[in-house]
Amino acid sequence: MDAQTILTLLKFAIPVVLVLAAYNLYLVFKLKNVDLFASWDRNKVNGLLMIVFVTFGTIATIWGTRLYSDQYILINNPASNHGVDIDSMFYVTAIVTGIGCLLTNWVLFYFAYKYSGKEGKKAVYYPENNKLEIAWTVIPAIAVTLLILSGMNTWWKITGDAPEDRIELELTGKQFSWDIRYPGIDNKFGVVTWDSINDGASNSYGYHFASDKNGQDDFNPQEIYVPVNKPVKVLIRARDVLHSATMPHFRMKMDAVPGMTTSFWFTPIITTDSMRKVRNNPKFVYELACQEVCGGGHWNMRRVIHVVTQAEYDKWVKEQKPTYLAWKEANAPKVETPAVPASDTTKVAQPATPAQPAIPAPAKAEVKKDVAAPAKEAPKAAEPVKKTPSAKGGKVNP
């Protein structure tokens, strides 16, 4: 066990031991019929403890927020134009609600101390106060209305019409990954339908390649690339269940709903390389995640987002291979080399015989022409000597 583990255990063990020791000491005095708190005004003590509690809680909240502020995504370096607006709303909401929370809780705990019970003291019956009721109803209503109107204005910007010079990409959530689609060099998405999805034939998006030319230059990368300082519109769909496309560093989030297309747009304002320098983290990357608990593999729904310069983005687009080419290759008919029939193999060469040498089959006509002349002399060379028996003695005369 290392030293750090021991220190961690001691942090939890020491308070427990002190509490047990104090309780045992109290039991000892109780057995001797000695009440250590007989002279205490318990109501006053409880009131003081409430003041201590609210003071300690306020200090701990402020200290913890400052201590871990560098690890909070939502209060550091928004990476999009809308992210700046959303962070501004966050700060305003936090300040308004924080002040309201501190005031109401401090008043609550102070009243518990100030009006703690005393012997012979009777509580005042105070059933209603119309002016007070109106005040604490109208003031919060006005504050909440202003916050809602500010949020609606930002929401309309995010989900409204994107600028004309935007780029577009599409995300389709499925268990358990994101499919990414870009429209290619023609900036037009191809037609896709669910009944055309075929994962085994390199068409997991449901393209109609044969009849739709707009889809023949669409490509489906594994990572997202977007250019800095240029509007990006994101179309969002779901293939099976509810998902939620979330880009926390850009403050963007939208549910992916089966059967419909949702969208948002934003303008990235900090490149990945610049953000690495800002955070002093050379391994930093922007991320796309799913913020809807969509099943057992929900944790695996992650894609990396790269914010690059316009030149780097254009170069990346040119290097992408259209999905149509992979589909065409996967669905191309296989060409098989025909087998040579057994009857044709006999025509390649004729076997040699004792009386006639082998003559190649393709040269039949030519052989016939060349052999015709020497054929007359051949019998002379091969003609056997005729042997005739004589009448006398049966000897053979040459």
C-alpha cells in the first residue's frame, strides 16, 4: 500500500475515530448520571449551529467552485459564437439564482437563530400579508421571464436559418455509434431511405446510388472536420432509438429523433491547435457525444471533431473517398475464368507413334504443304530389300 492510499484512508478514519471517542465519553458521563449539557440552552445552541452551517456551506461552495473551475467545460473557453451567448446566459442565471439562494437561505437560518424557542415565549400568529405575497411573487416572475426571453432568443438563433456560405454535415445516431455524412464537392446530399440500408453491402446510410447522382460523391468519414470562422449546419437523425448529439465545447446539443430530422448551426471560433495552447494540453480534442441513455453501449458513442483552417479543410475534403466507390466495388459482379473443356485439350498436341512423329494440331495445314514433297522419297529410304528364293537349294538371291 503506497503513501497516498494511506493518507486517503487516514482522512476518513480520523474523523470517525474522533466521533466514536466523543460518543463513548458521553456514555461514560451518562452512566455516572452527569449531564454535561444540563446548563445549555439547547434552542440557542441549535440556532448557533445553523448559523455555523450556512456560513461553512457558503464558504465551501465558493472555494470548491474556484478550485475546480479549470475542469468545468461550461465555464471555460466557449469554442463557438453561440457558445459565447450560452455562457453569458449561464453566468447571468447563476448570478441571479445564486443571489436569491444566498439571501433566502441566510434569512432562513438567521430566523432560526433569532427566533429560537425560549421558556414562556409564544410564537406570533401571522397568517398573511398581501403586499409581501405580491412582492415575492412578482419579483421572481419578472426575473424568470427575462431569463426565458433571453434563452428563447438564443435558441431561435441556433435552430434558425444558417448563413448562405455555410457548410453542412449530417449525423445519424445508432446503437452504438454516430454515422457522419458530408455532401461532397457538389454540396448536395444524396437521397437516403431506411429500406435501402444494407450494412453488408457498404450502404449503411441507405443511399440510392443507382438512381441518384447527388449521392455518388457523398462520403462518410470516421471523424468530423470543420473550418474555423465559417458557419456549420448540422443535420441530426436517428436510426433506431432516441439519441442526443452533444458538442459540449461548442455548447451545442440536439436530440436525434427516429423518423424526423433536427438541426442546429454554429460557427467555430477556436481551432484545435489554438485550444491545445490555451488549455496547455497537447492531446486536447473536441468531441461529439451522446447525452441520451440509449442502451448498454451508450458510453461508446464518441467522435472526434477537428477545427482547422479553411485551406486544411479543403485539402481534407479532396482526399476523401466517396462512399459510392466502396459500394460499387463491394457490389461489382465477380468475373470467373472459364475452365477449358476436356475435349479441347486433346487438340493441343497429338501423341507420337512409331510410324509417324507427333504433329502439333494448329499447324495441320502448314505441315501438309511442307511434307507433301518429301513424302515421295520417303519410301526409298525405308523400302525393304526384296528377297526371292531360288529354285535350287532354297538360297536367297539378292
